[in-house]
Amino acid sequence: SYELTQPPSVSVSPGQTARITCSGDALPKKYAYWYQQKSGQAPVLVIYEDSKRPSGIPERFSGSSSGTMATLTISGAQVEDEADYYCYSTDSSGNHRGVFGGGTKLTVL
Amino acid sequence: EVQLVESGGGLVQPGRSLRLSCAASGFTFDDYAMHWVRQAPGKGLEWVSGISWNSGSIGYADSVKGRFTISRDNAKNSLYLQMNSLRAEDTALYYCAKDMVPATYSNPYYWGQGTLVTVSS
């Protein structure tokens, strides 16, 4: 079955740039989406269609995709950005199946 | 305001069945695809199933295919997940989520607060 691979953890100091990667064989053909989940809360979409930002999401969140890797970048990470981040995409089989990456714990301290 | 309220979770024995419901309001339900996503305690998100606005496109994760059935009733603004042959590994918080763009089958966008399913003897 199709898989998306993320690093388990990323750590940065406040004000630094955090980059979280997501690799998957179908990413050249399928969009990547990124979700932020804080402890005890439902996920929130922060990037859609590789690089678009929903309304209300701070400009420090950006996304890109090249080949089989998508990247979420948080420029000038804030303490409040500490959370779990998940990439999401769909497989290319035509079976209408979604898949999440394993998640990355971002620590900002 | 978009609202998604899941119900139907609880404690169930292995091998038994459970039906989850999601009541939607605040948007035109029959314009949007819907998804079920689950999260086991202390674990990551797992996409479970999705259904297009008109039920014409349906998908399942391999882990639930053949055991779970997604459906919707647009007249009742409701989404359902029939779960049969439940296993301990199905224990999770189950989220209902609305798709992002009308008339497409894209990605979970707006999420409910979830309903907890515990499979244990």
C-alpha cells in the first residue's frame, strides 16, 4: 500500500526556520497537504495543493514540492507552532484512497 | 458556522459491530465529499474512508476494506461508518471531516471533535 514518509521529529529555536519533509512515490502527480495538530485538538489544515495557504494561516507557513518530496517550511518559528505536523496525499491507483504520513513532532525551544 | 458532530462510539467486544454517525450543519452538505479519519491513542492520523458528494466515488484504507462501509444521507445531512468484525487495533478516536472544495474528492478540511471507539473484551 502507498506510504508517505516523514521524519519523526524536528527541533528548532524560536525565530529559526523549520523544515519538515514528506516523501512519496506519487507526489510528482498528486498534491500534498499539511496539517497541524496541537495536543488534544483536532487537526488544522495549514497548506493545501502543495503550496497554498488557507485563510487565517500565518504567512510564516509555506509549502513546496519537487519530485517525490514535499516540504513544509515555517519561517521564524514561534513557540506556539510547537505541534505534530502531518502530510496527506492520495495514491495514484484511482481507488480514491487517502494517506497520511507518520507525523513529525516539531519542538520550538 | 460549519459543525460536524460525531456519535456512536463506545466500548465494543472484538468481532462485534458499531455504526458511527456524523451530523453536519452550517454548509451545503450534498456539495462536499466527506471523510473518516482515525487516531489511535498516542499515535498518528490514519485516513479510513472517503465518499464523494453523490456517493459515486468511495475509497477505503487497506486496513478496513471489506469490514467497514461508508455511506451518506444527503437528505439528513449525515455521514455514516458501519464497522463490522472490529479488532483491538480499530481502537481510536474517529473524526468526521468535510472536504475542502465543492464537487471534488480532495482532502479533509474541516474536522469534528471525534468519537472514541474502544474494542476490548
